[in-house]
Amino acid sequence: MDKALLQKETQRASEDCQFFIKRFVYTLDEHDAENPIKKFPDKEYLWDLVDLFLNERLLLIEKSRQMLATWMMVACHLWWVMFKPGQRIFFQSKKEHDANNLIDRAKFIYDHLPEEMREQYSCKEPRAYLKFEFPKWHSIIEGTPQGGDILRQYTASRLFSDELAFQERAAEAYQAAKPTLDGGGYFTGVSSANFKNFFYLLVKDKV
């Protein structure tokens, strides 16, 4: 690609999350042995999720499998941490290993961005377990297992909790994240169904 055009598109991507994802983001489909690296399908609900991500401080997404909701939220949070200074984002899942897998998805997306963009928005090397850091912008994504132990120590910019309905300590984590919301931050919870647990009550506004 022409360098001048790439720089123009990079500037636009830094200001437009949906353009960034449509133009530059690739995901990994481990079910497709022939073509595992691919862009998001052009489905309206996926772009609606981007708009909700940008505009809703408390966002709860009920999903079924293969909707790409988790991949989309990882991409959105990566955009946020790359292009906004001074951000502290948490990726939370039931287990530490699962939280690190979410961060690995962000790293996968980043690694498939154009080299010039990665040079301009460089991450810290070598990369640490449970962390994805952008020192130039003083921004970071950190992974944490379920519960509120880590979340109580910080007021985060954003918190993304994946499969929230399967986290036995979901209520504790949400309470620990309240200062994030009260301070102007964002909480995004994504999950498939798991009976009438805390996530269900939160979605139905019964908490």
C-alpha cells in the first residue's frame, strides 16, 4: 500500500473504531483449517455492537456461540487502548488462563496490523503474560481471573468481562468495578446463557 495512503487511513482508524475494524482487523477462526485468518463478516449486528461499545457505559451482551461477540469486544478494546492515552483496561474471565487467552486475541489482531501502524503505535517488548502494554501512550490491557481482588486496587478506564454468567464470583467483581462506572469508565459483560445467575439478573435490571 502507498505509504501516504496508509498514513491517511491510520489517522482515520485512530478516530473511527468501526473503520479500524473493517479496514485492518483480522480474527482467527480455529474451526476453518483452510482459511483461519479472516476479517469480520459484514453483519449489521456486529457494527451495532461497535456503536454500543462506544456509547454505553454499562453494556451487557447476551450471545450464542459463533456470533463473534467476544472477538468484536477484544478488537474494540484494542482500538481504545492503542489510540487513547493513559488507559487501563481489564480483561476478566473465569480463570487466569482464560483471561490471558483474551489478551492473546488482542495480540493476534495487533500482529496482523500493517507494520507501519505497529511502528507508530508500538507495544512493549518482550510481551508479558496477562499484559499488553503501550508505553508511549501510558496505556495497558491487563488480564485477571474472576472476582474483585485485582479490580479493587485500581480505577480502570474499561473492564471487559467475558462469559460473565459462568463466573461464580461475578457479583463480587461487579461491585469491585463500580468505582470504574462511577468515575466515568465503562463495563462490558458478554456471556452465553447459564440459567438465572448474576448476569441474568443484571441484564434484567434486577440487581
